[in-house]
Amino acid sequence: MQFLNPTKGTLTLDEVIGDICEFVGAGPDDAYKVVIGSDSQNRYDRGITMFVTAIIVHRVGKGARYYIHRRPSREIRSLKQRMFTEASYSLLLCQEMSEKIPQICGEHLEIHLDVGEKGATKSLIKEIVGWVTASGYTAKVKPNAFGASKVADRYTRSLG
């Protein structure tokens, strides 16, 4: 799995984890949040759905780093299926990161979901949030889900 960081370029997941550990190690007394969020957008002209999952490490009050992974898929027209697929990609990455760096991810890990009280996804909130919280993670929805609605969304819209 390859990730893109705007400063460091293309990184493997192990390199991302090393960079996160270095970032956290530079400010061990600071507060951190690790956010994982996914977004998707259909590319009808290409017959695909582009999924983007973002990892954001926020040193509270002192900046952040982020890494994104793009994953094209066959076109998924069902909004419900796309939202659940986004959540599943975030959950899978959370699980893998929690196993590799539990001391950083632990209770600081949040999954940001691209669903909210306004719009077509409001009927999906209860199901998806319930799934994420039953999996042991904190779930955030729009407008508090910047990992999905801002960072990942930016990269679903750019060509890649």
C-alpha cells in the first residue's frame, strides 16, 4: 500500500508509521490525535469510483501531517454502498495502524466519516457510526469529520 505525503512524496505504510513515530517523538509531551478518514467520488468518464483514505496526525495546537492513499474501484453508483466501503477502508487501516503503533493510536484514534445530518447521507449515520464504535473507535461525522470531508475529499477531486 502506497501513501502520498506532500513533503516526503510516496511512502509505504511502514514508512508512514516511521514518520509518524518521528513526528510524535519530536514532541513527546504534546497532545495528539490520529485521524483516519475516507472519501470517494465517481468518475463517470472513466467508469470508476476513486476512493481516498487519509491519515492525519494532529499535534494539537501545533500543526499536523497527513498521508493519503488512492484506490480506484469499479464504479459504485449506490451511495449506501460507497459510504460503507469508505468506512471499511478506514476501519481496515485503523486496525493495521493500531497493531503497529498502539502507543500512538490507542485512545487518540478517530475515524472521520463522510456522512452528516445534512444531505443524502443522514439516513446512514446511525448504521455507520454504530459499526465504527462497535469496532472500538471514535467516530466523527460532518461537520466535525475534516479527515474525510476536507483532506480525503481534496484528493478524490484531483486527478490521480
